[in-house]
Amino acid sequence: MKNILVLEDDNDLRSLYHRALKFKGYDVTATESAERAIDLLQKGALVPDVAVLDMSMPGLPGSAVVEFIRNHSQHATLPIIVITCDERFKEHLKTAGVVFMTKPINLHDLYVAVARAVS
């Protein structure tokens, strides 16, 4: 079973992504903060097959998780899907090799992006 890391500070969206991806057969670990996502990755408590990350949130932005992933060899090639309504992150992360989706998203598009990332 493929493991998906979901980072989303909005409770409703986090729950929606979690349930929707579980419904498609993925094992999902969802967290509300970039700090928590980095902690899970750093400690090895989570070895995801793909990361689905929000960017704009309190505390560290989701881009800090992208940078952590790309700078740590254990996760350096992890596929990353960025879901954001802030286009500034697209420019900031243009060399990070991420897939961008602009909020609001269609769940079908999320399913397709995740399926491509894990295949």
C-alpha cells in the first residue's frame, strides 16, 4: 500500500484529502503543520511515497517541507504535489520538481496527480 503525507492547516480540507485518498486505497498520514511534517520525516516515523503539501499556513510555510525533502538524501526524490492558492510559491519552487495544483481543486485531479506520482 502506498503511503501519502498530507500537509494542510485547514481542518476541513485536511479531513477531505485524508478521507478521499483513503477511499482510493492509500495509507494517509495527515498533519496540520510544516513543523510536524518535518519532524515525522526527520525521525523516520514516516516514509511516504508522495507528499501532498499546502503552502500558506501559520508558522513555517509548506515550502520549508519541500526544501527539507529536497535537501535530505533519504527523501530527495520523493514526488511532491503542492496545493496552493498563492502563485508566489510557484516561482519560489520552480526548480524543486514539484507538481502544482491551484486551489480550489477537484478531487478527481488530486487522484490523478497522486496516481501519476506513485506509479
